[in-house]
Amino acid sequence: MPDGRTHEQVNLILGTCAFSLLAWQKAFPPELLLAGAAGFVAGTFLVTPDMDQAGKGGSRALKRWGPLALLWVPYGLVFRHRGLSHLWPLGTLTRLLYLLLLASPLLGLKLDWLSSPPALAFVAGFLLADFLHVLLDGMGSLRRVAAFFAAVLLLISGAKARQLEVFAGMEGSGQLGVSSTLLFPAYHVGPSLPIEGPWFLEASGPSPAMGATAAAEAVGAPALPSTKARVLVAAGYASGTPRPSLELKLVSPAEGLGGYPALLSAVPLEADERPLYVFQAGVSFSLTRSDTEEKR
């Protein structure tokens, strides 16, 4: 299991890459990027999933609170280590609500600022930091760590593409009719890069059920154009099974920040083999470069 220093180093590297890419693409106004980066830093160094260690031995983040770390003892008494506090995004929300409770004597009852764009950007950055923490906790092997970083490098190398999509979310998996194979929750992340026309190359991982997955993806519009969504059908290979994989995903809205449900299946190769299904849900962000930007 990665220690606190490893979590901070990984978050710092990936966070720097992610926010640099967003700034380079001019995806958001500068003030929102700064607020998101502030939330990411807070979620990496000050308020992490390991706040549940308060009163039980401490963590690197708790030590930075100094004497004020005592404020987190009630949180540590309520949540056991690596329990609900490490279940993203619910665990993240428990810490945000606890922070709001701690700050309530200073903020009073005026909470209308919570819906402002900078506040929402701060929360988004905080959620991203937490996601990377629990994702790294769940990798469990150097091979999965290497696969994850390979996906990140693929994302960065594709930054000059006209369109780049990044997605991250939660998943549950199991074989049909075999309850002992049920696994929930687990997490995944990855990029999707254009190849030609409606075809994309997608890579994701590290799924406990599917491992690292690479697939060719065809993008199309749904039957109801008014939904502003798009349907993605992919066929590829899942290294963790190892089996061919099929995927059906619905992303809405089709551009910018959106959400998605997806159903994946590892194709059985043996006559008596039961299919493995993985249900995913998460958020996606699509970056599109204009023709003018490409000529620069």
C-alpha cells in the first residue's frame, strides 16, 4: 500500500500535468483554474482520505495541522481507516461537509457562495485529488502502477490532437450468476484520442477486473439528437482477464464537462466460461482545439 509521501508525489506530478494541460488549452478562465488548483493542493496536502487516522496514529496531512489536528479526532472516531472515508466520492463529501462544519463559526449562515463558480472549481480540484489517492491505493502492484502512468503519458502525448477526452469514474464488476466474483467499488481513469473520422483510441485502467484496457472506439450520435449526447461502441483487449473486450458508453453532453454510464464485457473464450461484466459511471472532459490554434 502506498505511503503518504508516495501519494503526495504522484498527485503533485499528475496534478501539475493536468492543470498545465488545461491552462495550455485555455479550457477554463484563469480564476477557475486557480480555484481548482487550490482545491487540488488542499486535497493532496491538507485534507486527505487519511484524515480518518486522527486519534489513531496520525498522517502526513494531519501533522501539517499542528495543534489544530485535534479538530479531526471526532472524524477519526466516526470513520474507520480505509472504510467509507476512502469510498470516492462519498468519502470526499464527508470531509468537505466536516470542513464546512469546522468553518461555520467564521462563515456564519450565509452559504450562497457555495454555488459560485470558484467554489465549485475548488470542489472539483478537491475531488480530483481524492480520486487519485484512492485510485493509487487500489492498484496493488507495480504492473498496474506502470499501466496507469503509461495511460497518463499517452494522455500528455495526445495533447496536440484536435480533440482529447479524459474520463474517470467508479465501477462494479462480476461474472453472471457467480456472486463470489462481485467487486465494488473500484476506480478507473484514462484518455480517448482521435484516430480518423469517428474512430478513437481509448485506454483505461487500472481496473481490478479488466486490468489495463486498450480499444478502438467508434463514436456516433444517439437516436434522439435533442439529448445532446453521443454513443460510443468499442472493441479491444483487457490485459487483466486476458480476453477481448466490448464496451458500450453513453456520454452526455457530447462536449465539455459531462457524465457517462458504460457497460463492458470480457468475451468468453471457453465453452463453459461465464462472461465478465463491468458497469462504470463517472465524469468526462472533452478538449477541442480549433483550426486556428492548430496552425499556431
